[in-house]
Amino acid sequence: MANPFLPGAHPVKLLGTTFIVALLLLGNWGCASKTPTENHARPLQFTPGSGSIDGGDWVFIEVDEPAAAIGSALMTCRFGQHAASPGDYDATSGRYLCRTPAHSRPESVNLTITLNGAEFPMAERYVYTTRANNASPIAGIDLVTIQQQAKRVRELIPRDVAFAAVLKNGEPVGLLADAMAQATEVDYFCVPNLQDGIALREAGVTAPIMVLYLTEPSYAPVLLHYGLEPAAYSLEWVEEANRLLQRAGGTLPVHLWIDTGLGREGVMPDDALALARAVKQSPKLRLQGIATHFCCNEQEDLAAITEGDLQNPTALQKSRFDATIAAIHAEGIGLDAIIHAGASDVLLDGTTPVYYDMLRIGTLLFENASPEHRNYSWKTRILQVKTLPAGWCVEYDCDVTVEEDTPVGLVAHIPYDEVSYRVRGQRVKILADHEYVIVLDLSDLPDVRAGEEVDIILPDPDSPLDVPTWVPVTVRKDADP
Ligand SMILES: *Cc1c(COP(=O)(O)O)cnc(C)c1O
């Protein structure tokens, strides 16, 4: 059979076919209530483009469909690999609505919409974020860059010293830990609280996990269940943990934390031996580690330690720590316990006498390769531009006025006044910061329009990644824009 669309087909025939198709279409228009032309419906766009991994958010989908068929299409939405969810028409907004399913990771997923059985993969991906203030701009974390840094850190640490990765730089802790563990050998993870420890386990982390700081002894069964190792910081703590674990099948590894001069968590050196004995005597606790934390790491620490200069705070803390450990060891207690004290500065300064068995590295892990090559991108857009005439107030009580006509750009919902803002790569001045509304001075960039992108930079260009918990975070992979 001749194909009328092939080159060489008779032009008259071609015209005729088009005419018949047009007639058929017109016919359908005429009796839309019986045979609606739903097959021509297609989705145009959806909003909002992001939401929490908890799911349950409405996504509003604009559909291009013939006037007579509005709202009558059968729609489903498929987010990533999840089962398709039905879409319903909402006359108020004139959009079809789908609810997002919960998703395990804060990442972007494909959205496929079906309309009357026809599939439409949407060009934009739907972005799942951590639970946070979803009015605020999303920070995208570059896992590959973070993995490279974890490798670099591991290589800086001598092979016979263990590497503990300290995760207190924001969500998603589980994913970050899992990514690091996949990139390099991480001997331990340290988290600031029990919840983060559980998040690591749920992300599939199998390495030992230490919960830093003060964990209430009432959590002992939970800690044991998840394989999390708390700090033992007082006799009362040991007594209570013991009591709660009486019927437990396993033993809870604990780290005897000693305050050698930071004045924060941990037992005082003079009380450490009694605490070590109590742990030793407990049938349900095991002395897994002996630890302290330094107050005042400096480059000259190595020299001071070598010279025995106890005016140096690190040397002094070290001497207290060593004496305490010696006393504990002298009773045959904790001979196989992991001794750990140093953090990023100790490694950066090469203060080798305080490397002990393990280094706990936080900040250095989240450092950027350079101010230009950051492990995160945090962007928002200018929502409004205008020019404030000379003398115009920009603060309550007219605390600030502009001296000359000043073009400004407004951004919204960034309750963190330590950040800086860059437009077209150039740092711009903040005229007013009311958290919900931030007024940027665009004097140097007067042609900036609403909708232009703004980079939000953590306190300094070379600040390590450390995002406040209200920031919605998503993980970027190679494929993502
Ligand atoms: C934060 C912290 C670390 C890691 O310190 P960085 O300087 O970020 O490497 C290690 N141990 C304890 C107890 C900490 O609080």
C-alpha cells in the first residue's frame, strides 16, 4: 500500500487525507460528551517541583486538553520506581493533583504521567528533600565530591591509625555515612545523637558507630539494639545502664569519656579509674574505648609535647589523659580499649603523639576542594527587583536608609544570617535581613531581573559543608543538572 507521507506521494491525495482527519476531529468536537478527545490531552508542567521524603504532598499538574474534555482525563503519576498513584482533577486550581509517595532517599526522581493510558515522561525531575522547612531553598549535596574527600582524609591518616568519621554537618547523615563507607575504609562513625545513629543503621551502615556527648542511660536498650556505642560519663550512668540491660542478651560497648581540660562532656580525670572499674565489673557493658577531646589545638603542639611544656594546653591535656590511662591499664582494665582523642586539627597539624589508636575527623571531611569547587550548591532566585529612591528606609525605625537610588533584589526564607549571596558570581551586599525577606543591594548589577539565580554561600567561600537543620537537602548525582 502506498504511503501518502512518503516523498513522491501525490500532493492531492496528501491534502485529501489531511482533510478527512480534520473532519474526524471536528466530528469529535461536536459530540465531546459522548466521545471526548481525551487522547489529545498532554501534561505541560507540574508544581511544586520538590517535597519531603515523607511523601503525602500534592503535586499540581497542568494539562493541555480540549475545552470540552477538561477534567475528564484518567491520570496516574509515577514517581521514580514507585507504584503509580491516581490523579484527580481539582476545578479550583484547574490542575490535576497527585500525591507523592514516601521515598527512602532525598534525591530527584523521574515523574511519568499517564493520561488515558498514554505515557508522558516529564522533562523535569521531582526533587525529594530531607524533612525541613520547605519554604526555604534546597541545598544540593554532591556525594561524589564528599566521597573523594573521605578518601583523601583516609590517605592522610597513617595506616596503623583508625579513621573515625564524625558526622555532625547536617542531613542526610545516613546517606553521607553510607557514601563515605563505600568510598573508603571508615573504621568508625561518630554521631552527635542516638537518632542519627539509627539513621546510619537504617541507611545500611555496618561499621561501628559511636554516639558522642551525653546520651541518657535510659536509651541503653535502644543503643544495644542498634549496635550504637555511647559514652559512659558517670558512675550513675553505668549503674542505670546496667540495671536496664539486666535481661539483655548482648553487651553494650561503651567509651569511657574523660574531660582532660575542655570542660565539656566526660568524667574528671580523678574519677576515671572508678568509672573504668565500674564498667569492668558490669556484666552488660564492655570498655570499648577511652577518649577525650582537646580544647586548643595549635601548630606548635607537637614541639610543646616533645619538650614536655605543660604550659601548652594540648600537652597538658595529653599528660592528664596519659596518666589516667596508665592508672586504668595498671589494673589490667581496658588494655584492648581503643584510645582516641584527636580531631581534624590534630591531623592537619601533624600532632602525631596524640593520634593514639584512632582520629575522629569531622570538619576536614566536609571541606571543599576549593572555594570554586564546593561539595554543595545552594541556590535561590531573586523574587522581586525594584529601585529604592535616595533616602528610602530599609529597616524598622528607619535604622537604615539608602544614600542614593539603589536597585535591590529580594530573596526569601533564609533564616541564617551568616551566609553570603552571589549573583552572577559576584558577592552582593545585604541591605536588610529579616529572615523571611532578605534585601540585596544590586547597585553593581543594576540589570539583574526577577527570576535570576542567587548562590547562597555558607559563611565563607571556603566554609566546610555545615548546613542548618531547617535547610531542605537533596543529594545530587552525576546525572542531575
Ligand atoms: C566535633 C568533634 C570531633 C570532630 O572535630 P573536627 O574538628 O570537626 O574534626 C571529634 N570529637 C568530638 C568529641 C567532637 O565534638
